Amino acid sequence: MSDMADQHDGTRCVRAGLPEPVPGQPFLPGPVFAAPYHLDPWAGPAAAPDGYGRSDNPTRRLLEAAVGELEGGDCRVFASGQAAITGLLLTVLRPGDTVVLPSDGYFSVRAFAADTLEGIGVRVLLAPTAGPHPGFDGVRLVLLETPANPGLDVADVAALAARAHAAGALVAVDNTTATPLGQRPLDLGADVVVASGTKALTGHSDLLLGYVATRSAELRDAVTAWRNATGAVPGAFDAWLAHRSLATLDLRLARQTANAQALAGLLAGRADVTGVRWPGLPGDPAHLVASAQMRRIPGVLAFDLGDADRVARFLDAARLVFAATSFGGPHTTADRRAQWGDDTPPGFVRLSCGLEDAVDLVADVAAALDASR
């Protein structure tokens, strides 16, 4: 992992994970497609870095180097964000352990905890992202998701990490919404970062990816062993697409944040929209902690249109807002979260700002809101 701490975000994104320049070779080598590789007849796999595709792939290693440079730790990529976070949980937790999970975070993690973790004897405690959190005595792992998806509350990572470490617990932070350009949880005291690279990190709505990053060699090796045993690896082409996409991360996030700021201002000023959440708004409950902890606020916001029918009318009327789940892509999208299992009101909307011009996006959303009344 090279030292890029003295460089700015755009430079870091463009250069992350690139091999040393060699005349006649591309900046980013193309994807290597292989299941088996040639082995040395005498030394076997010890003679070269690649022996079999499940555990070894040079395209995947370059992506891991790139994400690791951005997060500030050693990285292992997975086939999806869900594969990464469930892999981390099952790597760390054993029967009899206690884990603290966000009650307002990604619903699939809570479902996994109820269906699988509790089934193998892990005690699961739920706490809201903004607190209060339980005492951490006897806890093995504290998982934070900040900003939380979909409600966008923010946890004070440094304060909670200090509390957890004093009690002997590990701290993991789901960095999906923020990305490593928004915050670096390892710098704030977290032991491990987990994220879905499907979202803003790769940002083109065309692949699934997850990753785990840590500065602990013990955790890294344990996660690597879990991934090799379960086979939850991304393919070479997805890894290459993800690495290629990182070059524009700084530019994409800047436009998405600017669009979110413009839309948040519009939504907050409308009497027919309630519960507007965006941590960049000065009046947002998460604003103070987010302003101190985060380097930039993501392009995701939330609001309430009152009922499911009005959400449908709004999405029907919008020309620049696609009805779709996920977030962080180049197109502005929105969805009603209750339909997926989130514990949200029926009219609660999560909107992900894309790369459209702000003036066009604001005009379209305003017109769609008017038409949906």
C-alpha cells in the first residue's frame, strides 16, 4: 500500500492501485481471466503469486490495493456488499458472543442477524445510530453504519470506538454511504471498515462489489481465509470495471453533493414535504457530528411525502428521477423504502442524486412534487 496521504482526493483516486509505469504497457492492465494458472512442476504454487482463481487474481489484487489506499488499510474485496458484511460477521463472531448492530441501518443485515446469527447462538443487540447505545461490556463487536441507510443519522465514530475499546470490543464501520472520500473510519479509531462498493464507490450502477479493510493483520488474514473458504469473490471483469470507475470518484461525489444540497434546500422549503434529512443542512439533527467527522456529505437525502400513492405519483411525474433501489449511481433515483422491509413510514423516500445539472434536477423535482399533490 503506497503512501498517498499528502495528495488530494482527485489525485488519489486517479492514481490508486496503478502498477509502476512500464513502457509499452497500459496504465491499468486489462482483466485477467483465469481459473487455473500454470504451476511450477517442482515448487507448485509457492513459485508464483497465482495458483488458482478463487484465491488468486492479479486484477483483483490491483483493485484491493486501490481501495486500500483510499481507506488507509489492507483491503479484501467480495462479490457484493452483503457478502462482505456477512463474511466479516461470521469471521469475528462465535456462539455466545454479543454483537451490537444499528437498528436503523441496512435492513438485510438485521434480517441476517435474526435468521442466522441468533440461530448459531450469537446475542444480537440493536441500537439507533444516533444513540443511545448500550454498555459495551461483554460485547465482541460493535457495528456502526454512518450515515445510516436510509435515515441518514450519523454516529460519532471516535467517541464510540473509544468506549468500545475500553470494554474490549472491536468496532466495524459500514462506510457505504460516505465512501472513503467522505470519511476514513480507520483514522477515527475503527478496527475494520466494511462497505458495498456497488453504490457510490464504483458509481455506475453496473456491478456488485463489497470490501473489508483493516490495519489488523490478524483480522485481514481471518477475513481472507473466510473468503477463500466460501468463494465469495468478484469476477475479474467486475474488479477491473470497479478499478476503472475509481478514477472519477472525486468528480462524481462533488456533483452528487452539490445536487443534494440544491435539492435539500428545495425540499426543506416546501410545506407539502416533511421529514427532510440531509446531514449537510445546518438544521439537520446529524449536522454537527457530520460536519466534525466527515470530509464531504454524500449525495443521498430522505424525505416523506405522506403516503405510498403520492410517492408513486411523484415518481410517475418525474422525468429525471428513475424509480429504482440502490444509490450512488450517475442517474438520480428514488424509492419508497417501506416496500423493501425498512422500518419507515409509508411515504418515506430515499433519493440518490446523480450527475445531472442541478438546475435541471431541481426544476424536475419541483414540477413532479407539484403534479403529485
